[in-house]
Amino acid sequence: MERWFGIITQRAIRRGSFSSVKELIARIEQFVAAYNKTKAPFNWTATAD
């Protein structure tokens, strides 16, 4: 979840300017809809060590 929140912050929220909470929610929902069209599992590469 933490990585996904990082992605949404970088791509949709951080550079945005929102005049209301409704506008912010709409932008998040737009991002999620677009993201879900091309989603793929994350590939973890770190070892247990």
C-alpha cells in the first residue's frame, strides 16, 4: 500500500491545485480508474537479508 500511495501522490495529487475536497476526490477517482486499466503486480526484488 505504501508504494501505491507514493505513486498516486507523484502522479495525481502533489502537483495539483484543488479548490475543494470534492475536486480532490474526483481527481483521485480519475487516477484510480486510469491506473486500474493498466495495473500489474509489483515485483519485489529485495531479499530477506
